[in-house]
Amino acid sequence: MRVSMKATKFIPAFIPVVLELFSIVKRNAKHDQNIRKKDRTAEKIGSLEHLLVRLEKKVQQNREIYIKSFNKIKIWLAINSLLLIAILVKLFIG
């Protein structure tokens, strides 16, 4: 019974401490939300810029691959045309 009496004596002393802790936590949470809102937009812009740079590099790489492939196809077609002409000449002349 004495323990509960002692505990009830200290409860009024802890009420302002608890209220102060709640106000600090509330203030910190509000401050953290404001920081996150600003940082999120900056992070999103940074991410978009990074993705845009990656996309530009990929487009350039695809363009180079397309040009190389087109040149290989032109060479292959030229060789096939020459071989076809040689075969036709051999059949009709030779």
C-alpha cells in the first residue's frame, strides 16, 4: 500500500514532463515532414534528370547500332548482287 501512495505522489510531477515530451515529438514530426517534402521533390527531379541522361545515352547507342547494322546489310546485299551477276554470267556465257 505504501508503494502505491508514493507512486501517486510523483504522478503530478510527471504530467508537465509528459506534455513537454509530446510537444517536442509533435514539433519534430512536423519539421521532419517539411524537410521530406522539399527533399522528395529534389530527389524526384534528380532521378528524372538521371533517367533522361540514361535515355539519351541509350538512344545514341541504338542509333550507332542501327547505322552499323544498316552498313552491314548494304555490304551483304552488294556481295550477294555480285555473286548473282557472276552466276548469271557463268550460266549464260560460260
